[in-house]
Amino acid sequence: MRILLLVNESASSVTARTRVLIQAALAEHHEVELAMTSRRGHASRLARGAASTGTDLVAVLGGDGTLNEAANGLAGTDCVLAPLPGGSTNVFARTIGLDDDPLNATRQTIGAISDKSIQSVGLGEVAGRYFLFHCGNGFDAAVVRQVERRPGVKRYASHPLFLWAGVDTWLRHYDRSRPRMKVVHPLATIDDSYLTIVLNTNPYTYLGSRPLSLAPSATLSNGLSVVALRTMSFQTMLGLLKDLFEGKPLENCDAVHVANDLSELSIVGHSPFPYQLDGDYLGEVNQLDFSWRPNTLRLVIPT
């Protein structure tokens, strides 16, 4: 099998030693080419180029942002994507069952390739771009924006930084005085959302080893899920966080709207709102229209 190993050397868990060991392990039974990403968007171009020249599989050693770019380059092609965790959280790699250690994950991936454990999975699409696990709109994206302003801290202390950014954004950087957006889908219209997450998979993220589950029904084999928060009062937020840490379903909370298995939905801002895709902040928009695209990406699934 012809494999392109895409590596983001800036990712928090990537070292020269790790890269060399992973490349050597893959090369024991396959023809492996190495490529380094150097800027935003580079992984997408490299993956697309690999697919167009007959490469069978692209293995991505990096964070969720690099993985998203590679998925966008491979979507709709026969070339297979193999995630290898190299970032700080590695949401998607862990969601599909990979170990958070990149060397252990490589061994799992080699076994899955040998077993031909490859599936065609669905992706979310918005604003001309695919996403693997979620799109955050409003407060969630405002937190990501604060985190991305401190890349040096993110590399070495990502989880404490996210917690700090969440508190700082709550106190100083997000207007909680009024609803920010309307959510429209075939089952309902919600005109008073402060924060909206559209999910292609579950969990939403991980805090350390703990998954934060927003929509257990969200999987790669059915439509999108949407979670809209209809108040951001301090008391409600504390209750929701408690429920999340205890693994209780959000559907039981009156302050949260949840809908599953959607083929399309729209978010319309009452004013411009920030959004992020698979952990990458992408700016502010007035409206986003989402679609679910089944069987769009060929993916290695660990056995």
C-alpha cells in the first residue's frame, strides 16, 4: 500500500523521535512517503495531491485541525484517511477508538489496515468545508478564539488554557445579555439560542480522560445532531456542567434544545457570531447552512 505520512511538527505531541518511529513502523509493510505541513491549509493541499496521484492512504500525525484539513482534501476520493493523535486533545482519533499515545495508535492502525477495517463515513458540511466531529457557534467559538491567540501556551498547557479561556470569555468577551442566533431545522425553529453546537460525532470533546457527551446519538453513520443552549445564566450553566460531568443526558434539561439525525439545518445570527470547525476558529458570520454528506470519506477504523 502506498502511504503518505503527513506530519504537523508544531502539534503538541509530535517529536522528531515519534515521527521517526511511526514512519519506520508503517514502512515495515508499506511504501511510505513523508510530508511536513508548514501553514494553515497545507495539509488539505498535500492530501488532495496524494489522492490525485494514486496514493492509497494518508496517515495524519497532528492535531484535530490538521486532520480536518486532510479530510477535506480526501473527501469524495478513494484515498483512505488514517488519523494518528499528535495534538493536545485528539478528539476525533479518540472518538473512533484510537489510543491517545501516537505509537500505540500507530500499532492499532497497522492492525486495522491489515484487517482491511476501512469504512465510508459521513461528514458534516458548512460554508464549503467538511467537518469530522463538530462545529461550534457563539460562546464555544469565542473560547477557541481566545485559545488560538496563545499558541505557545496551548502547546504545553492546552487543557488549563481552555478552562482559563472559558472563564475569561464568560466574564469579558461574550455578550450574554441576549440570545445570539436562531436555529432552523425540519423538526423545530429555536429563535433564542446563545450557543449552538452541530455535531457529526460524540463526544463533543475530552477534558483529560473524561469525555463530554452532548449528543450520544451522533455517529458517523447517521445525520447531524444539534444542541442549542437557550440561556446562559450562571445557575443554569453550573447545572449543565454538573450533568455533563455526571454523564446525564442534556435532553432532560429545559434550557437545552437537542435534535438528532438531521440532514440539514441553518443557524441565523441576530448579529454576526463567531464559529469554529473541529477546533479551528474561522471568524464571524451572519448565517451558516449545514448539510450531512453520507459516505463521503474512507476512514481506517481500529479493530
